[in-house]
Amino acid sequence: MPTYECPICHTKTTCARPEDAPYRPFCSERCKLVDLGRWLNEEYRVREELPVDQPDDKLDDPRRELPGGGADV
Ligand SMILES: [Zn+2]
């Protein structure tokens, strides 16, 4: 009988057939959702960090051309 360990809660689960374990490699839908939530959190974090660099370049240029902004020269 195939046995697998849930990567979230490390519960060892045995199933007679792969069709009997719809949440594999997780032991339950709850652990599957926990894993999904972790991935989404990672993605949100990366997405928030990336645009910080790109618009910064564009914002920097017009700011330098402003007459009153000579503080950084
Ligand atoms: Zn689990």
C-alpha cells in the first residue's frame, strides 16, 4: 500500500489507490489550502517588491527637473 507524508502536518497517510487520496500529497483539504496560502503569500510578497524598483526610475527623472527640487544636487 502506498504511503505518503503530508508536507504540511507530516501525517503519514496510507491509501489503497491514488484515486482515494484526492488531496495528495496532502492529508486533507485543509493542508492543501495551507500550502496554497503559503504560495500565494510568497507571490504577493514578490509582486510587491518588484514594482518598487521599476517606477522608482521613472519617478526620479521628472523630480530632478522640478525647479524647487535642488536639494539632492
Ligand atoms: Zn496534513
